[in-house]
Amino acid sequence: MDLQAAVSAIEQHPDFRLLRRVKLAADHVFAENTSGEPCARLAVIDTETTGFKAEEGDRIIDLAIAVCEYGKESGRLYRVVERFEGLEDPEQAIPAEVIKLTGITDDMVKGQRIDEQQVAKVMAGVTLVVCHNSSFDRGFLEARFAVFKDLAFGCSLNEVPWRDWGIGSSKLDYLGFAFGLFHTGHRALADVDMLTALLASNTPDQATTILSLLLASARLPTWRINAIGLPFDNSQIAKARGYRWHPGDTSLGKCWWIETQHEQDEIQFLAQIGCHHPEVIKQTARERYRQRR
């Protein structure tokens, strides 16, 4: 039996599932734009860093970008236009747990620096950045590269309904398994390729693409509601509703907060539990996932 016949047999057998390795080239084509619909460019980006907080001195050590062309109307990812990867010396020791996770050592990044002008050139014409945790990546990208400060961001972690499809984890490798894909390593480019392949995939019901759902979400405004003045005794009620704790490490101060598309519902809810003057901030994709100073 040749390889293709074996693949076909496995795909048709109910007791087995087939995983395909994600392998994207710099000019990878997912689909042809046969209708000639207008297209735009987005950038799928991942960073590997020395830690979790850019504002506390953690730094990027690995950056990967895949610039892609997609249909404005269909939300279909058509092709990869360009890929970029670069290592950077953080001028501090890379923590052991980061080395274990990524395989990136101090010797690998020694003396390396990512060219800001090259990154700006790669990003020319891009109107949307997509990361798998934009709340994390955006802070690092804006701290290091000026080109990201005025761009819109979408988040595949928060703006795609993975759990609604019965997928038990939103980690990239797990999502890959759910869609018949796998990759090796935890380097930035490997994660970018996996996320790009997922965005190009159809939803489980085959109704549309995963990217189209993310785009629809990114185009909608949301409201960040800070429950300033919420009585302490009612904090667990807010937590049970999905509010998260802000530790007060920025100008905002300590408070419970939530991001929602239904601001009036939240304002009414907060009034019922004693928070009568919450801070309500409208956000678009240009503001979302940005660290508050």
C-alpha cells in the first residue's frame, strides 16, 4: 500500500484520526481568489519572551510574523505574502523555564538584534495583527517596535468560540489536534504557522472560516467596565459573573473589571450590587488588548 492509499484508509476508519504536519512556505497558498474579491493584509504574530510583563523589564527573544492576504468580504485566508523571524539578545539571562519551553539559550541570542526597519517594512500595508493571546503579545510588541502602536489587534484566543465547538483547551497544539494538525517545537515561527493554518480552516460546521469569525468580532466595539467602588462583600458575586481582578499596578488602581459587548447590562448589574459609578471605556480593535498605563 502506498502512502496516499494508507492516508485515505486512515481517514475513512472510524477508530483512527490523522494529523498532518503544518508546513507553510513564504508564498503558501491556501485558496485561490477566483471571485476577484477585494483583499486586505493581516499579520499573524507570535513572540517568545523572558517573562510575562514588558512593563517590568521582560523582553522579546524571538519574534515571528506571517503577513497574509485575505478576502474582505468572505474572510477567507488566501495566501501567505511574507514571513519573518528574528532572535534578540534581551541583555539579561534567559530563565531556565523559558529555555526548557522554547529551546532558546543565551548563546543563541548573544549579540542578536531584530532590525526595526525590517519589521516596519514587513508590516507595510497590514491593517490587522492577530495573536493567540493579544493581551500578552501586544504589550511586548508596542514596547519594542513603534510600528505596532497604531494598529488594530485581534485575538484568536478570546475571539474564536473554541469551547462552543466542544474543544476542551484553547492551547495552540491542542487546537491543532482538534483540526487534524500538528507542529513541533515552541518557537515563535512554529506557533505562527499553526495559528495561520487554523485561521485558514473551516469551522466545524463548514459554514465559514475561523478567520471570518475573528474578523467579525474584531470589527465590533466592546466596553471595558471597571467596577470602581464595588463593595467588598459583593466582590465574589462579580467574580462569579466573570469579572477579573486588577491588582492596581497601573494608574487605574485596584478594582474588578470585565470586557463586554453589552455595557448596559453590566451597568445595571453593578448598580444592583452597590457599584453605582463604574468607569466605562469604549474600545475598538485599535485599543483592545493594550496595557493600561
